[in-house]
Amino acid sequence: MTNKKSFAEKPDLDWSQVRETVRMLSLAVAQIEMAMNQSDDSLGALTTSFTAMVEQTQKISAAAEKISIEGNEQPVADIQGQCTELANSVNHSIVAFQFYDKLTQRLDHVNHSLNALAELVSDQARLYNPNEWMSLQGSIRGRYSMIEEQEMFDALLSGASVEEALEICRAKVNEVANSADQIEFF
């Protein structure tokens, strides 16, 4: 890719729609990358916070076991019950953060796809070669680890509209969500 400044406002003989397209693709890649880096920091802080909360509930519960006020065990049971509820809430929150893993994975795929597309479009030797496009498509699809992504990709390449492909993806996500309440690891 060239480092030449955009001349879209005042095109000269060297101006190219392809070069301008590549610049816009590069901008999208940079924005996605920046968003992912910033959100990683926030997620790290949340993960640390959740871990600390679980550790604190365990310490409070252990301390409660040592308390005995004139044979009245009810306060101890109450404290331990609250600790259990808090630990369960934190665990549910951690599971709910799975969306972030999927989000970053999808954004990483978009980033890779846009970068690869920009490279192909900016290379005149590859731009008009159908084998290069098939290779790009194979590379993009090969990175997908989630079934719904693969099915959306296949639908779009088979001629489905964006809306149709999204509906296919949503149906697959709902099917997976309804079939099991378990944590997915990627």
C-alpha cells in the first residue's frame, strides 16, 4: 500500500478509486483494532474485580464459620447464604461475559478480512485474478471457529442478502443457546 496522501477533493492523474478504497479499509481496520485494545483493558479490570469479589466472599464465609454468638447460629447461616448468593451472581456475570469473547473473535475476523481485502485490491497483479479472490475467501472462512459465522459466510457467498445471512446466523445462535446452557470455550 502506498503512503501517498488522499487527493479525493482534487484528483490528479495519479488518483485512484482503488487507493482511496484501500485507505478507507485501513481506517476501518485501525478503528476496530483500537476498540478491541481499549475494551481488553476494561475486561481485564472487570475480570480482576470479579475474581477479587469471589475471593472476598470465600473469606467472609470462612470467617462466619468461626463466629458463634451465644449459640445463635442464625447470623452465621445468613452470612454464608449471602456469600453463596453473591458468588453465584458473580459466576453468572462471568458466564455472561462470553459475549465479549465472541465479539472480539468476530472483530478480529473482520480486521483480518479487511486487511486481506485491502492487500488484494491494492495489488494490480492479484486484483483481477479469480484464484486470488477464491484464496482470500478460503482464508477468511478458514479463520471462523463459530458455526454461525461459517453459515453466514456460506450464505453470503451463495448470494443471500445481508438480512438473510443475519437471520441464518441468529437462528443458529438461538439453536445453540436453546440446546445447552453451558460455557463455550474458543
